[in-house]
Amino acid sequence: MKRISIIVFLIASFLVGNAQNPIFKKNTKGSRYVNETPSNSRSGEVSRSNTVVSAGDMSAFEPYVYFVKMTNITIDAPKNSVLHDYFNLPVTKTFVGEDVPIATGFITSNGYLITARHVVEPWAYKASSSLDNFFTCANILYNLGAVIDATIVAESKTGDHRVFHYSDFSVSDRSGDVKAEIYDSEGNAYDIYQASRSDDYAYKKVNASSNIVMNPALSESLPAGARLEILGFPYGQGTDKNDIHPQYTYATTSNSGLLHNVIPITGANLEPGNSGGPVFYKQGKNYYLVGIVSSRHGRSSGSVVPISIISF
């Protein structure tokens, strides 16, 4: 009971505004997921096109690349359950100002909105060895049977405005999640489950399509030194209220094919807000979607999840 009381106290402190910015502290070896850091709908139909975009015309993708942010997380449990009654659930944490998690998402030619799993399920990636971390507490409660949901807002340069919930998205089967034990100051142990980098994807079927065409086979067979083109919203840049447009950057593959089930990259200028963004490769005269921005390691290297890993 003492262990549960500690979590109750910590969650209460977060909900009244004492939370620190969450960071991924345990077993990361320098890894940093790059999305750290309420509105009325505006009509704006997303046009439908299956045309592969010619090289040099990255701007043609911009209408289908979305600025994504998480506005709140709610933790709940069935009424009359031990978790519900002891923790006085539901509780909601609302993100404001610089604490708002920001990221990128995009719509594909076959009608899916795709982003990174750590964008919609941050407690599976940002749980740390510290019980002072809100996402650590959320991770523990989730694995004790609590139900967690989050509100996720996505908006494009066309004014297309969409509101989703965490439960709307499909993610991996979690078989790659790794169990770890963390300890409080009194030596009490808690179980957390940390998601695998190669499972860092989330998707949802939507009523729209785009000119972003996937090439799963190509995503697993890129040569070393291949130039990859990336669109996203680093630090929220390009998200002026009246002018939303994704920013361009590039990276280079540092290995032929996949390494530990991801595309390793170097020379990447990835920042908070790039997570979940589309990664393109030019083959001949056309651009193809080959991956999803996942994480960076150090100053200029990182990982891209190959699009082939998603089974729609």
C-alpha cells in the first residue's frame, strides 16, 4: 500500500502543475525521441491523388503533412475497481505552453494517417528510472490495468483540422516491449514496459488520400549513403496560425538495408517536432515514402522506421 501511495502523491503533484519536462533516462544510450519538448474545425478537404511526385517537387507533399500535438492525457479505470477507487480516477493532465508534445504526421495515398508510436503513446517510450516522471507513473498504472487515453490534434496547411484519441490508432502488438524494474528511494520495485525503437509507428484509416506513395520493398533495401528527404515541424516551426507549412531537411543512410530493423541515418538535422514525419527517397524521377522519423542519437545520427514494418 505504501508503494501505491507514492504513485498517488506523484500523480497529484503533476496534475497541479509541478511536472518536469519528461525525458527518456533509462537504457537509452543517448537516444532521444524527437517530439519532446483546442480549437474549432476549419473546413479544408484533402484532395485525393495517387500520382507519384517527381523529384525536386517536395512542395507537392506539403498539404498532406500535418502538425501534430497532444493536448491532454486521461487515466481511468473501471468504476468500483481498486485502481479507480484508490486513485480517485479519472485524472487528466493538460499540456500547456512549452510542455505541449509536438510532432508530425502525414496521410498516404492509400488513406492512412501515420505518425510515430511515441507521439500517441509517450508513456511507452518516455518512462524513466525516476518516479518523478509523469510518464513513468502513467506507464506503471497502464500495466496495472488502468485505461489511458490522449487527445491528439492534427492540422495541415490547407486548414484541414482533425481531432483524434489515442484509442483511434493502431500500433504494434507490443510483443517487442521490454519489461524493466525501477525502484523508489525506499527500495520498492515497480514494473515498467519500454517499447522497442523498431515498433515506433502508429496509424489510423481516414477519409482522405494523398500523393505520398509507399514503397515497402525499397525501404528495406536502401544503399549506404542514400540521400533521404524529410518533411516536418522542428520546434513547431512552420506552424504560424495563418501559415502552416512543413519544413524541409535531409539525412543520409549510414548502412545498407536495415540495422536492428530500422534505417540508420547520419547527417540528420532532426529536432523536437520532427517525430512521425515522412521520409522520402528519390528513385529515378520519382519520390517514394520509405520511412517514419523516429529518434535521434547524439547530434546528427538517428533512426527511421521502415514503412515495410506496417501491416495495414
